[in-house]
Amino acid sequence: MARVAPKVAAKSKPAAQLPASLIAELEHRRAGMARHMARAVVAVVHWDDSTGVPPRRDAIAKACEAGLDLFLATAREARPATQEELRRVAQLGILQARSSQSVEPILAAYRIAARVAWDAILRAWRGHPAATPEAIMLTANYVFVALDQVAAEVTKTYLHAREQHMQRGTRARARLFHALISDNFDSELELQKQALALNMPIAATGYVAVVSKLVVGKSDGARGGEALGEVAASLDVPRGAIHHVTDPSTLVTLWPAESAAHVDGARNFVTQLHKEAVNRSGPARARVRAGIGGYHPGLRGISRSYLEAQQAIEAGRKLRPDDVSHKHDEVIPHLVLAQNPRLAERFVAHTLGPLLDPKTRNREQLLDTLEAYLTTGSVKDAAGALNLHRHTVLYRLDKLREILGGELDTPASRLRLQLALDLRKLI
């Protein structure tokens, strides 16, 4: 098996040349891997009414097989996917849109399927002399670049097909909005002209994207995006602010900004949206959960801010489920480590050690106490948060020091332990 090495081509990114024997091994395992991917998707993806009717299992299996076949086809020759190959894969986006279903389950399927495929690659390489860290890093990059291509094409065709099914009166506005969040436009000047024709002023300096959902109980409301759209329309917002319900459960707001300092303005908007939503929900006691992207100059920066807002709301849902707003800049360390699940798992295991062992006595109580202590910063406040006597908290902290074999109060230790607890929720 030849050593993996990047091929350098003029004005193009190097591609990882995978060994022929590895490709042959993966092709041999193709059918089993595809079945394993489909099972993993069904078991891991959280299906609920907020994403529409869950797709049939055969649709999930087709998505997994299409992604796997595309990866194998391109990896065999270390080349990017052709437009024809991407078009075949992208048909799944059209099918989702025509059935009035969200594209998110299909994208989730690809993400999980990629992880299953990556585990299979690592098993195929285990113990082989060619499996150097550099080779594995190159291959990992190749796998996930291919996944990004597929996800982008599926999303693009989904958005296009969904636009075709909108009513004529809102179709142009929705198309303009989706062009902004997907960076799918040729000229900013042309976009500004379209916006003027729709009486939809656009701030040329840029935007901060906010993704909001209405939470009822412990789950997202099936029609929460539409309800939040009505609430947002009643609030006093600056000229150029744009609201759009991208699916029944999700409201996306583009908040006008001239610099990173205006991210706080977007957070204040989320606070107002939350207060008004709570007042209107009455006994249902609904609340808002929102992800806020960073500021990136110009209209071309909107798509990046939108992606960051999506990442922030998903990470925030797992890390701080009771918080209203989650800024992308605040969860960057968690996202960076979580993108490498094996490295994150290793860090969590090394940091928390025996606390993860099911045989450790009262381990859940100890983990809850550790998190409360790190979050509140004092024994008194931790006892209040846990509804315990402070002596009980002190006793548990002594047990934690004994189990973890170190100090809990140094800044470095607190940072390391808090990060490990957070990553445990993400992986």
C-alpha cells in the first residue's frame, strides 16, 4: 500500500490519494456499510414534527448509499465530484422539498453516514504501516470536503425546489432571502435592485444572522417559526432588518450591522422576542431559543453568519438548554473539538477519568455537583442550585478531589473540567 501524499496542482487544493487496497476494502464492505449507516441515522437523528413528516427508511438508505457511492467514486481517482454526480445526489433535496419536508434530516443522515464511513476507514487501516498521522489527516479532510460538496448541492436543490412551490406573491422575497443566506447571487448591485423592487431595503454594510425557535416544554414547537414571525413583525427593529420563516419551526432574522459590536444589538432583539413570546404564550409557557452568528462584512458575509447561527443554536441546545441566546463566538472552542469526535472523547476520558465509570458510586450526583460548582463559582451558590446543604456539597467536592486526583479551584483546572463536561454533552 503506497504512502498517502497530497497531489499539488496549480491553483487547486491538494487531494489525498487513497491506496488502491484501501479503496478495494471499502468497496467490498459497501453493502454492509450502507446498512450500518441507515441504522445509525434512524437511531441517532431526532425525528419530530418540527422537521416535518420523517422520511421513509428507504429514502434514508438511498441518501446513505448515494453519499457512500459518491465518496468511493471520487476517492478512487482522488478527484472532485463531477457536476453530473452531484446532480444525481442532489435529487434527494428536490424530493424533500416536493414532499413538504425539511432538508435537515437528509443533511443529518449525511453527517452520521460520514462518521460511520470514517470509522470503517480507520478500522481498515488499523495497524497498517501506511496509516501515518499525516495520511489520516489528509484522508479525513478529503472525506469531509466531499461531504460538504454533497450537503451544499442537496441544500441548493432543496431551496430551489421549495421556492417553486411557494405562492407567487412571496416567492420573489423568499428567493432573495435564500440568496442572501446561501451566498447564491452574482452581484450585490443586482441584489440591491431586486430588493428595491420588492420594497425590501437591504443594509449593504452587512448583517448578523439570528436563528430562533419557539420551545414549548422540552421540544421545539412544530409551528414555532411562524408564531415567532408574527411576534417579530410587531417589534421595533432598525431599517433593513429582515425576518423570514425558513420552515414552520424556524425564524431567521438578518440584523443590520456595521461591525462586530452590533452583535449585542442582535442579542437584545432576541431578549425582546423572548419576552413578547412568553407574554403571548400564556399558560403554555413557551420560550425562545436562538443562535447568533458573528459579523462578517458585506452581503457575502451573511451566509457565513447564518451557518454560525445554526451551529450556535444546536450547540447551545446541548450545552445550556435553559439559556435564551447562544452566540457562536462563545461556543467556538467546543465546536472545534467536537468536529474531531475521537479527540474530544479522548480529552473527556482523560479529564474526567473514573467519574465516567458506571461502577463509581454516586457518579451522577458527583457530576452534577461538579458542574454546579464550576458554573456558580462558590459552594454556597452550588448548594442553592442543587437544593442541598452546603456541607453536603463540601463532602462531594472532597470526594471529587479524591477521585480526580487534583485541585478543582485553579483557573487551569476549572477551565479543563468545564470544557470536558461541555464536550460530554456534544459528543
